[in-house]
Amino acid sequence: MSAFALPGRVAELMTRLRGSLATVLPEVGGALRRLLPDPEARASLADPIAANIQDTFAQLQQLLEREFPEGTLEPGVVVTAKEAAEALHKALG
């Protein structure tokens, strides 16, 4: 196996990442709304950041799919780019 980490470690990291998307990201979104109440100003700052984060999640998803053969990781373990985009939209919207 050429994977860079064991499946259990990947699952652990994905759980932590999913937790951060659910807790830390909404806090950041709230702080951003307080600092920049104007939605257009907030979007001009947040949209490029959100796009980079979504791209990173897509790359991570592709890497994990390449490194771990199908069935190696438990279904639903990997945080997908779609999940990240939804969390970003909800938190920063």
C-alpha cells in the first residue's frame, strides 16, 4: 500500500475536520458578519477564500481516492468538496 497514512488515522483526521466545519467555521462566519455587516463587502472578502478552501477539499478528496483503493476507507469518512462548500455557504452566507 502506498498510502501516506493508515485508514484509521485518515478517519480520525476527517472526524476532527468535520467537527471543525460544524463548530469553528460558524464562529468565524459570525465574527465576519459582525465585522463586515455589508453582505457585498463580506462576499468580496470571503468568496475567494471559500473558493480556495473548496478547491483544497476537492484535491484532498482526489488524493484520498487515489491512495486508498475502494473499500479501504469506511463509507462517508472523507469530507467531500460538496460538504465543505455547503458548510462554507451556511457559515459565511
